[in-house]
Amino acid sequence: MNYLEPHLFQYSDTQGTRSFREEIAKFLTDYARAAKALNPEHITVMNGCCAVFATLSTVLCDPGDGYLIPAPYYGGINSKTWLYGGIQPVHVPLSSEVTDEEGHPFQLTVEKLEAALQSAKKQVIASCSWNERQYTGIRVRALILINPHNPLGDIYPAQLLKECLEFAHRYELHVIMDEIYMLSVYDDTTFTSVLSLDCLPDPERTHFMWGFSKDFGMSGIRVGVLYTRNHEIRKAVNQLAVFHSCPGPVQHVLSQFLRDRDWLDNVFFPTNKKRLKEAQNILVDGLADVGIPVLKSSGGLYVWADFRKFLKSQTFEAELELWQKLLDKKLLISPGKAFYCYEPGWFRLVFSNSVDIIYLCIQRLEQMLHSYAAEPVTNNTSSTADALCNPEKDSSGKPSNTQGKDVSQLKNILVY
């Protein structure tokens, strides 16, 4: 693994070295249970999935275009998609309230996708006072789905995944499937990769992302993978990939890593999943003892926890106040606002750490919430029902979709 041939120190193919792409193709074919063997020529390797998001969104959209994304979601996507091309998110708000049509909180449905798309088309985005003309509508060009979901830890059932793909095909939307937590599924829940589907409604507009950061605990290695059958998209992405290439020695080492199937199957993956499940159980049980329920999850490295009863009022100001109190006690927990959640009081807690650290977290959390609850309440006029029914609104009265909202409050929130 440590022996490096001279050619590895030369400029390599910006798409990724051929041998590395071949190993990735074999690996994903097997572990994503692909319907057919992946073609290495359809793979582009970049220095992290952030680079994949930035380049792919720029290629798919024009400045001012939008992409549908269920909210809450990993907030870092906004800056990546905005950086090169000025692409804006169009939120599909998900609620913790369970209805007769929905089986669990924060459930995505095609009806919600449809409503968000139609709302975006009607949204006022510019006006010209000199002739009193108004230009309306955001042109939505793509749908981004994170599966397993971040921060919910939810896994899309195969049927819902197919319905979302059919919806995108109906409106000629590109679909970006972010499956970076694909192999961090620790329950008996069946995970369905988009690569495993026999017949995609629109294979030319379906693009798959994966990386080494989460499933292999290698966030610093900076290697992300894009798989797309669309030749023109791939050609355009590769023009930008020259700015995001991975070092030859890194590609070489990871090739050996992926090739060692005996170790992956019998040591690494079983041990990793076992440890993730144990850590999750410890955190969930500890939170329950403190009186904090969590959303049932089966994948990812975190839980989505309900702190609403600890808020001084059901507002995002109260959420940020609680978050600051947590920080003061050396608890780095991400507030729901950093994930564009429409209900204040939800927090994401990462459990992929040592057992000692998790127990320490629970201990500090219990102490902090006990003292915080004893403080006088200054304003508690809002109810949980109000928060559920009235997500944060902009000056027009519509739910805020723009990333610029409250940047001053969010800029110090680190979300990974």
C-alpha cells in the first residue's frame, strides 16, 4: 500500500486515475447492489463531495435557477451550490406533525414536492418600477435527495424513491442523489440505492454521489465520487474537475483499500455497524432519561432530537439562546436552524465518538438543562402548535427559502 510508483507523482487524468475508477466501479456495483455493473468511464473523482455539489450544480443550472430539497437538510449544500453558479434552494418543508396520510414525522411525499414546485413558479423574484412590470417564478432545474437523510437519519423506502424519480421525470428535473451515508446503516432497515433500481425513469438526468468521509471515517482524505451516465454532463463536469483533483498517492492507497474485500466484509463493516448501533443506543437511552425524545433513525452518524419543551418560547431566537447555553457548557450540538428546519427546537447530535465522550455529553446535557429550566421565562406566549403551523416567514409572509436569512446568527454554527 505504501509503495508508490513514479507515475503517481505526475499529473493524472482529471476524471481520476483509471485504476482507481475501476476499483470504485467494482466496489459500488457490489455494495450498492447495482442493477448492472458500473462503468468506470461514468465516474469522476474529486476532492470531496462539496466539490461534486459545486461543479454538478453549476453544470446543471444557470444563475438564479433553483433546486428542490426537502427541509430540514444538510445546510452546507447551500454554500456549495451558490459558490460557482448562484443556484438557490427551493425548500420542501417537512413537519413533525403526523397526519392520516403520513406514517412518521418529517415524512416526504410527492404531494409536498409538487406543492413546493408550484409555489416556486409563482414566487415574485424581481420587479421593475419604471414600467410596473413584475417577473415571477423560480426556474427549478433539479431535485436533491439525501439518502440516508442528514440530519433526520431516515431512509427512503424503495417505493417513495421511485415516486420521487417519476415526479422529477415528469417535470424534466435532474436528480442528484447524495448517498454519502450509504454504508452507515446500522438497523435492519433495507437501504435502496438509486444504483440498484432496475429501470430509472430518466437515467440521463439521474446523478449519484458518494464519498469516503462518512462510511470510512475519512473526512480529511477529501475524496468524493460522481456517477452519471450523461456524457455531456460528465464532459462539462470534467472541465471543472481540474480544479478539484485528488492526489495520485491518495487514489493509489484507496484503491488498495477497496480491493481488500476480506477485511472490509469480515472486519471493518461489521465492526463499524456494531459500534454505531451501540453508540446510538447509549445516546438515545441517555437522552430519554433527560426527557428528550428522538426521531427513529436507521442510518447516518447522528440523531434528530426534540428539545422543544426546553425552549423559553417556541421561536428560533429561543432555539439559538439554548444553543449558546449548550456551547457554554462545551456541548457542540447543531441547532435545527442550521439545517433550515421550519420548527424551532430540534437539534442534531452526532454519536460517532467514543462511549466515554457520549456519556460525558449526556452528563453535561442533564446538568445544563436542569439549571436552564430553573431560569425565569421571559416570553413563552408561543405554543408548540404555533411553531408547527407557522414556520419562519420572510417579509412577504412566505416561508423563507433564502440562504441569506439570519446569516449573522448562523455563521458560527459548524455543521458537518
